Amino acid sequence: MLELSDLLEAHERVRETSRHTPLERSHTYSAMTGADVHLKLENFQRTGAFKIRGATNRIATLSADQKDAGVVTASAGNHAQGVALAATRAGVDAKIVMPEYAPIAKVKATRNYGAEVVLSGSDYAEAAERAHEIEREENRTYVHAFDDEMVMAGQGTIGLEILEDCPDLDTVVVPIGGGGLISGIATAIKEQKPDTRVIGVQADGASSAARSLEKGERISLDGVDTIADGIATRSVGEETFAHIQEYVDEIVTVSDPEIAVTIVYLLERSKTMVEGAGAVPLAAVLFEAFDYEPDETIVAALCGGNIDLNTLTNVVVRGLVETGRYLKIRTVLKDRPGALEDLLDIFTAHRANIYAIHHDRTSRDVNMSDTEVEIELEMRGPDHVEAFLADLREAGYEVDVLV
């Protein structure tokens, strides 16, 4: 098990490579929840995520022979970038195996930090199999993404910073993929302030740690499905699970729609971009995935900001849909002059702003005397959407909500 001294030593090793990231109180989320909400902005870290800490600490502890032989690892993206930069700064050759469908931005960034990238497998588990083959073939040292004490200690330096900047915190909320981040942070927090709660958060579609803690033993999922690719692992590590059992008070899950809404909130209200894994701690607070008291001081660790722009586009649209800000509908009109104008009169009355209209006379799903219309709209919230749809249907239109 990690000790506080391991984290303090790691802090000395990583301080020149990693940044002491900001911890800021959010008036917006405090007002929304009634709690005293603070954000640990690890998305401002070098490489855009916390992984540089653990990678730097692990590589710093390699022997001279291990450094000469080089390192290898598997990662969906953030650990890849962390290892790439840490290895380059230490003059160590790095080979990174990433899943074939890893976000393009993360693949490019990893190469730009100086590592050789090998694309293999459909997910982290399959990429790790190939990385271990390279480990054996080339006698490289495998730098595990989470199940390694030196990696965990490096990630735990975040916990040291949290306590330094917010010594009166009551609860810290941390995302869980393989468990390295929460193992390090929980050790830092509990060894210095044992009454502080440590809450872990996973996505509904990748909830191996939550199920493992409930069952009392590690379980492995057959597959994972979530927009939070940074925590989309089938199981937690052996060493990390031991730390989770020892130090973590509760593990909760949040849905992909809740993650999407939180990303939109952070963009719009905090001017902060995070990836799915970075949003889950705040999502757990905003959607009350765990119980907390009014005025309770809560720190949400936003662990990374490396979201693929194509993914971001889809997530923003989904977030707008979930908050009643975007609506796409389909209806059928008589194919005659003035029919569309009559429909748009209702839009005008509700001040529903039109993004796009698609008018299709050739659809086989309607009578030859009718025309099908699909319309994308900007709305002002769930109540606005509900009232608008009610008036359309009262006026005799059959409306299908597409998104």
C-alpha cells in the first residue's frame, strides 16, 4: 500500500514537469447545488490531463538499464500523452499502443510529444495485449496506466495540492477508470485528513469499480460503452482496488446524458472545456448521485480536457437536447400554398428560432397530396419545448420529436 511519504517523494520528482493546477470556487455550481463547490482544474495540466504526473514519477524511478531499453505502454489517450512527454523530457525512447478508434486529437498529440504510436485493438484491453507483446519482444519497461505504485503516487500529488489549497474540504469527488487517480488522491487525503469523504464516480456504461466495491471483489466487464473514453476500462487494477477498498467511501455512477449536460454547463458558464472523464465528478454533484449537506465543501477533480472536436460537437448537441435548448421535429403538411406559413405562425408566437427546414414532397411515408417537413429549432428550455409542442398538437399537427 502507498504511504504518504511515497506521495511526498513523488511531488519532488514531478514538480518541474507538472503544474500545480488551479483550484477555484464556483459561485455558479454552489448556487445550483447549495453546497460550497470547488473545481480542481487539472484540465489545465500539461498535456491537458493529470497523467503526466504518474508517468513522470514512474520514469524517474527507472534504472539506467531500463531507461536505455525504453518504455512501452497502452492508453486510450491521456496516459499516452503523459508517458510520451515524460519520456521525451527524460531522454527515454517510448512506444505507445493506442486503440484503433482512439480520438484523433489524442493520437496526434502523442506523436507530437515524441513517442512512436502503434494503433492496435478495439479498446484499452486489446491495446494492452499488444503493448505487453512489445514489452517482451523489445525488453522495454511497461508503464502501466494505473496499476503501478509509482504511477499512483504521482497522481496522488493532486491530493496534496487539493489539501494545500482547500484545507477545509469535506468531500473530494474523483473519476475512476482503472483506479490509479483515485488511489493516489485518496491516499493523500485520508492519510492527512481521514474524516474527509472520498467519492469515486464512473459512467453507467463502464462501472466496473462500482460493481467491484459492492461485490467485494474485482470484476471485469465484457465491454464498455460511454462518451467518457478516458475512464472506459473493463476493470480496475489489483493494486488500485486494494486502495479503493481501504480509502474510498462510496462509488457512484452518472449517465452519458448527464455527462453531456455537464460539459455544456462547463463550456457555457465556466468557460472551461473538459472531456467526458473530466466532467463526471461535477456531474455527480449536479445530478445528486450522492448525498451531501448544504454548505458542504466539495472539490470536484476535473481530470482532463482532451476531448476530440468531433466528439465535442455531438456532446454539445446532446447536452442542448437534454436541457431543452435544441429540438428537431417532423410533421406533415398539405402540399398547398400557405401551409408552411400557417405552421410558422405558431413558431413565431412561441419565438422558436429556426436553425434549418427540410421540405420533402417525395417521401414515401406520406400521401401524394402531403409533404413532410423536418425542422431544427433553438429553444429556451424544457417548459418552452413542452408549451410549444402542446400548441402544435392542439392546432392539429401530428408531431414526431426526432431529438
